[in-house]
Amino acid sequence: MKDLIEIRWHGRGGQGAKTASLLLADAAFNTGKYIQGFPEYGPERMGAPMTAYNRISTTPIRVHSNVYNPDYVVVVDDTLLSAVDVTAGLKEDGAIIINTTKGIEEIKPLLKGYKGSVYTIDARKISEEALGKYFPNTPMLAAIVKVTEIMPDADFVEDMKGSFKHKFSKKPEVIDGNMKAIEIALKEVKKVQ
Amino acid sequence: MSIRERLSGNEATAIAMKQINPDVVAAFPITPSTEIPQYFSTYVDNGEVDTEFVAVESEHSAMSACIGAEAAGARAMTATSANGLEYMWEMVQIASSMRLPIVMALVNRAISGPLNIHSDHSDAMAVRDSGWIMLFSETNQEAYDNMIMAHRIAEHKDVNLPLMVCQDGFITSHSIENIELFEDEEVKKFIGTYKPEHYLLNRKNPISMGPMDLQAYLFEHKRQQWEAMKNAKKVILDVSEEFEKLTGRKYELFEEYKMEDAEYVIVCMNSTAGTVKNVIDRLRTEGVKAGLIKIRVFRPFPGEEIAKTLLHAKAVAILDKTPILNLTGGPLFEDITSAMYTSNVTVPTINYSYGIGGRDVTEMQIESVYRDLQTLKNNENPYRFLGLKTK
């Protein structure tokens, strides 16, 4: 991992991108890193495009602005590809990770000539299989951890067990499903460019 | 032993309040400070504190309840933002004139209107001469540390003034960052028990508080408030020194970053300071002698001390995170230039209004300020806007 990585999340209100960014911050924190996790709050509405950010660093983080040149972009909903400039400022040595069933030839025209790495994952299929419901954020969280290599898969899985136990203390029945979603997502995220 | 954690600024403030365990918390929710009383009410519900939580129907009542509690001899706290603070305004003045060391968390947000929930300092600036001590915080850590120090300062016998701890709404209040926390016992020991000299529930010495005060003595009482504010400077430094011995974290009236040989200086408050530090480090590698003064203690204002540090600067930019509608400069600019004038410090100084209503403050914006300073000619238009859309 580089000394500082910056991540931008694009999702729609209600899909859990904010929660995913906070869980990613948690996971990185547990590896001893300095972290920031923050959403860009607007008028919060279900379905409206929203953005969240992470910084993960080996040294204390002082900057308090949004991320303009991310190393990684996570797109939680592929309908955003045509609505939002998701590759704006994205570093060419970085990567974009998209929740989609589409192939690269379909996505490519929407990425405005982005030359860096492109990963895809079918978070809907994984979530529905593991949880019986569509919560794309857990598979996307696993995907970004896999691609950024901020921690080994096994450590991440172990860490999330703890996080979910805490987060879902009032509905423990969803913990196993979320853990399953993570395990599948770690295997299924694939590089398509 | 300190505890390594990751928390948002609001969580950190709520935890500080839990560790302080005040007698009374009275609050009414308003974004972005809502989470503070929300988390705190959970601690009340779980029995983690034995605080009397008063869920009032307005901020005016929140401050009134704090005044009543504090006058009775209790430790009272509240939290608010923007219009909530404006709605308390009348009682804010009464709290300080009754010399009640109430402590408030102010999560800075733009005052309406038009309606905006995001950060700027217009709320704090509207109460800047209300007789409250005002501490500003760059990070969640500073918001927490200032809160831990707050009662020791406010309740000191030479001070007896209310105190507010400010932090930027959303930017720090809702951002998760690393933080070092105290053990509960350490906070208890550091803060101690509140033993007011005069209070209403003291049967041995019955007194009246907040009576009418006409021509004969109001002036003298205002002078006493002035003395208390003056005394606060030393008390803040003493408490901060004691705090540093415990934590290694140094706090003064203001922080100087790379000021030893700085030629071009930015003065600002709260979260922007971190972004400025990043830009300074980059400019320094290019040979630009850039520096920062970050105000921690805004009231009492350390004007003389700041003026002294600016003596050898070539140019100074003062960043006011508030709309400036008076055509004479923002509050920070007015305070600093007035202190420079009375201290015979003559350095070209310009003023920027910036970050209004949550407009993101970028490293590029800050860098442009240092570039402006390097080419500044004396008496050039001092009133400027940073990050304003012009098209």
C-alpha cells in the first residue's frame, strides 16, 4: 500500500455507501493506519446520487477537504456511470470498481477514456444470494479491500466479524449473511481492464 | 493509559461529556450538533452517567435550563448549532452576566437564510462579544481535548464564565478520524468536583441571582466581566500546561506552524488549519517561507500576542469563514488588524471570506492565497473572496 490512498464512493441514497466508507475506515484503523471516512452530505434523499470519501495513511492526516484526485473510485450503482463523472480526477495508476453485470465493452464508453484498471463485481447477485436482499454495500466494501490490498483477506474477514457483531447487535440474524457476502465478493471481484 | 480510537467529532464530544458526567444536560436537536445530545441521551438511558437530561422544547429553554441548573450550583452543559444558538441569544448573554460557567458544544454551521445546514462560522461570530470564552478546534481530537479542559477553565475562581467549544459542522463533526481518549477515571481526576463559591441552593448563605442592576453598579459589574475575561488567558494557559503534562498534547492561545522565519502568513480557525499545514509543507520545499497562525482561543482574543508574531512577516492573509457584509472586514480581520495597529505592527494584511455554507476548502484555494501574498502590494484591495464562483 502507498503511504496515502484516497478513495471516492459514488452511490445512491439508501444503498449504504456512507456505511461502507465508515466500515472501510474501521477496518483500516484496525490495521494501525490513520484514517478519515466522511460522506459529502447534501439534501439526503433515497435514490439521489451521493458521494463519500476515505483517506487511509501511514502518517497523521491533516487535510480537511473532499478528495479530488482519488486513487480508487467505487461505484455502488452502475446507473450513476451516465449520471455522474465518476472518473473525474481518478489517477491512472489507480482503479475504478463498479457494481455491474455489464461487460467492459458496455462500460468503457461511459468512463471518458479512463486508462487505469477497471474491476467489476455483481453485488446484486452476491447480496441476494447471501442475504436474500439487495444491500450492495457489503460486497463493494469487500471488493475495495481486495483491490487496494490494504489488508490480507483473512484479517479483513476476521475484522468484519467484530464490526458486524457491533453494528448488527440488534439484528444478529443478518451477520452470517453479510459475512457470506464478503467471502463471495472477495472471490468474485474481477479485473476487466 | 490513553485509548486509541476512531470517532467523529460529535462522538468524541459526546464521550467527553460522558466522562465529565455533568449534573444537567439540556438540549434541543439541530443539525449538525444533533448527534451530541442523541448519543448523550443513550448514556443517560443506559445509566452510564447520572445526569439529569432535560429534553426541552427549544434552544431558548435549553440555555434557560442550563442557567437555572448552574445557578442552583450544578454543572450544566448543552450543544447546539447555527439557528439554535441564535434562538438562545438572549439567554447566552444572561449566562455570562450571571457568571455561570456553563459549557456548550457549538458545532459551527451557517446561519439561515437561505437555509443551509453546512459549516461556516457565522453562528459563533454572531455571539462573539457575549462574554463567553470561545475555543476553536481543528480536529475531533482538539474538540475532545478542549471539552476536557473546558470546566477547569470556566469554573476557575478567577474566571467564572461560560465557555463554548467550537468545531466545524460535518467537516469534523461527521468525519471519522483517529483520536486518543482518556480513561474515564483520568478525566474525573483532572476535572474534579464542582464547588461553586455562590449558589442558590446554599442554605447557609442565601443569595439572589440576576436581579435588576441599574445606574449605580451595572458598569462596575461589566468591568468585572472584563476582568474575568482577562484572567481567563492565564487560566487557559495554566490548565493547558497541566493537560500537556498528562497527554503530551500542547495547547496555547494559538498555534504557530512554521512561524519562526515565516514571511507569508495565513491566520485561520478550525478544520481549515490542517489543510493549510499541508500546503505550507509543499510550499516550503519550493523555498516559499509560508506560515500559519491557528486561533484556538478566540475569546478572550490574544490580539497583542498575535500582533507580536506578525512583526517580521512580509504579508498576512486573514481567513474569515463567515460572510462579510459590513464592507470593513470579517471579525477575525478586524480583531487582528486592530491589535496590529495598537501594537505598531505594520504589515500588508488582506482578508478573505471563504468556505461559506460548506463550500469545500481545497489545498488549491489555500495555495492561491500564498501566491497572492507573494505579489501583494501595500494597500491593495484588502477585501477578497476565496473559492467564490465567478461564472
